[in-house]
Amino acid sequence: MKVEIWSDIMCPFCYIGKRKFEKALQQFSDAGAVEVEWHSFQLDPSIEAGHGKNLYEYLSERKGISYEQSVQMHRQVTQMAKEAGLTYNFDNAVVANSFDAHRMIQLAKKHNLGDEAEERLFKAYFTEGKDFSDHETLVLLGQEIGLQENDIRQVLASDDFGYEVEKDIREAQTIGVRGVPFFVFNRKYAVSGAQPSDVFSDVLGKSFTEWRNIHPAPIEVIEGPSCTPEGDCN
């Protein structure tokens, strides 16, 4: 069964949601039959390089709130992240356009490293204060998860995988995604936001039961002495 996740690596609730979903999946008895696929999404594709704003300034302007309100909101999110076992350092966060990072994730997906790419980029942004507009940073991060340096540089120096990123975003609009993270189970059930792990567990169980009824597990056969209708016995 497939679980698809629309996410932006600059979304604080996407990283928290990832952890909460992972906890549910780890406790799920049929986790080995669940395939997870990440899809690209951009909360703000208009971000330009060199804007000179820190995260608190950026959010205060984007949401029309005071700088102090922005700081307080991020403190609350930091506490939520801590409860999920994550460390957020918003003071060091670099606000940058995530499009190229998403293109690298699409490259990683081709090598079955999509989850590794999401995890590494989340940590790079929220914990380490890495700048996604810097291609050298993306090259190093990509190499850490097993991508080849030349492959990463070729993608970043071209328009490669831009179509795939835009396709994911268009599909999100088609199925009604208004915010991320957005989890789709077997193309039938959806969970929006960083919900508690129990919510993910319930939807996992329900969707997997329906999926298994259509896709029964193969019968494991233990061979022993037997006879065939043709009279062959062994």
C-alpha cells in the first residue's frame, strides 16, 4: 500500500508530521507492506535570494503580524518540535527558495533515497541553519545521503526535475491540498497537518485493511511429502 506525502522542507510542521507518522508506522505490524512516497510542495515560491530578512521578519511581513508575535509563534513551534524529539534553531534559519532543493529530492527519489533526502534537508534547515539557495550546500547534503556529486551538479546547473516538482504541486492543487504536510493513504484517505501518531495509526489500519482485501498476501508454502493428481508422490 502506498502512502504519499506532500511536504515543503521549509515547513516546520512537515518535519514534526514526519516524526509523528514514522512513530505510527514503526508500531504498525504490516509496515513492511507500506511504501512511502514524498511529493514536492512550495509554501512560498516567490522567495528571492538576497532578501536579507531573518525568519522572524519574513513571517511577520507574510502574515501581517508584529515581529514579537512572530518570535512567540516560533517559540511555540520549537516546543512542539522538542516534544517530537526534534531540535529547531529558528534564530539561525536561512529563508531561501526551496525549488532547487526539491529538484534534488526528485533526483534522490530516482535512486530510492527520497526519505533520506527529506530527513537530511529538514535537519539542515531547522537544526543546522543551512542555506538552500547555495548550490554547494546542496551538493554536500546530497553526497551525505549517497548521491553522486556529478549527478547533483548536473541537476542544479540545468532545469532537470523542475517539471517533476511543478507536477507534484499541480497535483496537490488538483486533489485539494491547501497546506502541508498532507498525507494520502491508498489514494482514498487523507490526513492534513502534523496530527498525533494515534490519528496516523487509525488511518493506516483502516486503509491497509481495505487494501489487503483487494491485494491478499501471498501464501507461504512449506514443502513436504505430497502426491499430485497425476499420481506422483514424493
